[in-house]
Amino acid sequence: MKATRHNGRSGKHGTYDAKHNDRRFDVENSEHIDAERTKMNVYWDCYQGYSLQNDKDEQARFTFTEIEKAYYVEKYSDHVDGQNERNRKARHYDRVKTIDAILENNKTCPEETLLQLGNMDGAVSADVLAQVSAEYFEEFNRRYGSHVHILDWALHLDEATPHIHERHVFDAVNQYGELCPQQDKALEELGFELPKPNEKKGKYNNRKMVFDEECRKLFISICQNHGLTIDVEPVYGGASYLEKQDFIIMNQKKRIEEKQAVLDGLVMKIEDVNAVIEEAVDLAYEKACEVVTKRVKEETVKHDVDVVKDYGELLQQQPKDKLSDKSKSVASKVVNAIVAKLEKASQALLGNIISALNEPKNKVKAKEQIKEQARVSIQAKLKEKQKQVMEYEKKQDVHIRKKNMEL
């Protein structure tokens, strides 16, 4: 099982805000928080002790933000006043600061630690985490409490994995006899040395690195004392090491990409349909022209020819006293000539019809009408596809919401 202990004072969005920890905001608007389980959270601070979300006097209690400011005012006001006086005497008026400025500065603000055992795929119960953390805090105070002070912590049970946010401040007495927030001096007073004593102190060679490693080993040791099998090798980078805000943003980007893929697929289907319609209309129009001309020939010219031929047969059936053989012969020739004329005229008529149908203006107009009918015929299918996409998005919303509840 993975034991998580992350530290930090600030991220891309500024210094970490204590109000996230004591849930003094509208949790209904947070996707990764189950508002129904928020009342199960446990809170502690250095002035008021323990509290629960559903305590009757919970809203009357001071917030973590107020507690931290009260602590800074009580412990570090002498330092702030003294330093401001020294700055004024030196005419460095731009260096005059307030307690709020000290609280918001990423060098002197409280450091936040996240403690977690497991992840959303598997984690210890809240009871086990609480027991391990209680022992860890007790030993932490015994070892480092003279210079590292736990201000508040919150056990969160309203997210996917139980975890604890703990905030503390490092302090030591400066050269003027004033107690002030200063991490490196505090760790030096506690006896921590540089990882590489013979090299210059810097980002990759400082006492905080040694302190964090010792705290991590302490946390793992307590976990093992409770029978937990812990991955002792630390993991850096990747999704497991992201700030919560970045982790949520990453999942939102993934969600957008998944929806975009679905949208692209739908657009492709629509484009495919339009291509098929275009190709089908060209072929259909040509076939339609053939059918139209053939039907014109069959239904109009043929009809006229049949009428003339019937009339010729009627003349041939007349008795000799009404129509002589010579007259019948002449009539037959006339009828045959008329039929020939009609058939010749029909060819010219069909040619004119084909030319009219193939006239670009007429052809475009006719094809648009055909395409419109084709589009109407597939609207039902597209609506069905849209319904499938909406159902898919709903499933993805649930899936991403669960993922975002990590931490």
C-alpha cells in the first residue's frame, strides 16, 4: 500500500487556503466532495481542540483561517513590530509589513502536509488512518514541538479516499530575541544538518530535505506498527504527485478530450453522410433523367403513334363502297408517313428534354431538392446518434466525477 505524505505552502494558485480544510465554503458546488459525508469529517485546532461538522456549536467556532491568524498575532506580533521599527529607522518604508502579509508570504505562511494511506483503488479505513495519524502527531510534537507547531488538521471522509490535511509553522528566536517564523533556523535548532555538509546550502541541499525524509520514515514506521504493508520507495511525478487542483484540471482536460473524440466521430459520420448524399444524388439524377426520357417516349410519343396506327387500321377496314382500294393504299402511305414523322419528332423532343434536364441551373436546383429529401430521411438516424452521445456523456460525467474525488 502507498503511504502519502506531501508537503507544500503554495502552488500555481497561490498559498494554500485553510478554508478548504475546515469546509467553510459551499461544498455543494464541489464535484470531488460528497456533501452528505461532510458531516463525518473530524477537525482539530490548537486553541479549540476537536470538533465535528454536525456539532451544534460548530458554526460558532473560529475557522482555521481565524485560528492561524490568532496564533501569528499571539506569537509573532513582537517580531513584526520590531522589524517594522527597524525598517522605519533605516528608511525602508517599503519593507513595513503586517501579520496578514506574514501569513500570506510563501516563506513564512503555514506549511500544509497531506497524509493518506492508499488511493481510490484501495485504502485503509478512517479509523486506522485516524489512529496512525494521532500517533504520528504525538511523536511529531514530542520530537519537534519546540520549533514546529501544529496549528490545525482535518480528517476528510467526504472524498474518494480518507486523508488528513495538517498545517504547521516553523519558528525560532532571531538575533533580536524575537520569536519569528523561520524554517531553516528552526530546523538548525532541532539539530538537522545539511544532506551534504561540505557543499553550499541550496535548493537541493538543505535541512528541510533531511527533516521531510525523517518525517516520512516516522509515518511509515507507525503504519508498519499497525500491521500495514507500505511501499517504502517514494514516488515523484505523475498523477499521484499532482496538487489536487492540478489533478482535477487534468481530469477535466481528459474529459474534454473524450467528449471531443465523440464529437469528432459524430462530425465524421455527418460528413460521410453528406459525401454519400452528394455521390448518390449525382447517380440518382442521371438515372432519373434516363427514366424520365424513357417514360416520356413511352407515354407520349408512343401514345400518339398508336392513335395514328389505329386510325390507319380503321381506314383499311372500311368497305369498298365507302373507300376504294386505291384510296386505302394512299391512306396507308399517309399513315406510315405520319408515324415516321412522329417518331422522328420524338427523338428531337427527347433530345430537348435531356438538354433541359442537364442544363446546369436546372440540374443544380433539382439535385438540391433531392439532397434535401435525403437529409430529411436521415434526420431520425442522426437524432438517434445524438441520443447515444448524450447517454455516453452522462456515463462519462459519473466516471470523471469519481476520478476527481481522488484525494
